[in-house]
Amino acid sequence: MAMTTILAISGSLRRQSTNTALLRAAGQLLPAGASLILHGLADIPMYDDDVRQQGYPAPVEALRRAVAAADAVLIATPEYNRSFSGVLKNALDWVSRPPAAPLAGKAVGVVGVSPGALGTGVAHYQLKHVLTAMGAFVVPGAEVMVGHSAQKFDTEGRLTDEATQKFLAAHLERLIDLARRLR
Ligand SMILES: Cc1cc2nc3c(=O)[nH]c(=O)nc-3n(C[C@H](O)[C@H](O)[C@H](O)COP(=O)(O)O)c2cc1C
């Protein structure tokens, strides 16, 4: 069977981001036949339609091409003020514009980490709403909302909590299954 490629995007830019750490952990939990590449958002400028009409800036074009080339996308979102981050919304807005909207028809998994108990639950649903509006197919079923992050990662940012590893691995299986059905 052909390799299933997953593009992983974190909504947090900080070096010690727990959301980025969750994506790194996902890369270690993949089943055979799948690969995962992290794509950073640090160079994505603020959305400006005047700029877009003159041509996508290089970092935006690179993101759009990476999304288009991947079989699936895995997004880890932090929760900022009971929503997902502006960094992520800005990137999604760039990706949603013509001539092609590369997330349309794509399998997308949503995961998230927070220090509090709710594990980005509110951000999750707002993000899913936006992804659905963009025509993405969001993985249904059990969700990976990782709360109490201080107890789930070690000081090096490694995901050490076994239950979370299992939830994440199961989510990856479902994301890959959805991507293969949509292929
Ligand atoms: C602007 C801002 C708003 C935040 N609002 C929330 C929130 O509404 N709910 C929550 O659980 N955590 C909130 N937090 C805390 C984040 O969950 C925490 O900083 C988390 O570690 C961010 O993810 P990261 O580790 O991937 O950077 C907020 C943090 C920032 C910077």
C-alpha cells in the first residue's frame, strides 16, 4: 500500500510548546506505512488580500503546497481565550484562498494540549467549525484533548503519559483510515 503522508501543524510558535511536543510524539507513534512532517508557521505573514492578489508570499506558498501534497493534516491547537490561536487562524485563512483551497476534501485530525483540565475543548470545537467551513473532513469520534499538560510531558517535552500515547495512536489510525478512504 502507498505511504500515507501527514502534514503536522502546531498553532503555537513558542519553542517549548506542548502542542508542538504532542505532534513530535505523534511522529513516534505512527503505524507502518505512514509518515509525518512538521511544518512551522513562524514565517507566515499576517493575511492581507492586497498581498495575495500580487502573489502568495513564499512561506505561504510553501505551506499551501505542503498541505496540497499531504494525504492528511494533523493540527495541534492551543486554547487562547477559549478559542484557537490567531497564528493558526491566520495560516488557515491563507490556505483557504483561490485558486485552490488545499484543505478542501482533505482528512484533518485535531488534537490539543492545555495546562488546565479542559484540554483545549472549546478551541477544538471552534477549530472544527472553521475546518468544516473550508471543506475539510475532520476525523470523527474520540478526541485527543490533553489536559494537565505538566503531568503528561517530561521536562524535555517528551510525551510520557501512556494513556495519552494510546489515545494519540488511535487518533492517528483513524486519521490515516479517513485519508485512505478519501484518496
Ligand atoms: C493569550 C493566551 C490565552 C490563553 N487562554 C487560555 C484558555 O482560554 N484556556 C486554556 O486552557 N489555556 C489558555 N492559555 C494557556 C495555554 O493553554 C498555555 O499557554 C499552553 O501551554 C499553550 O500551548 P503551548 O504549550 O503549545 O504553547 C492561554 C495562553 C495565552 C498565551
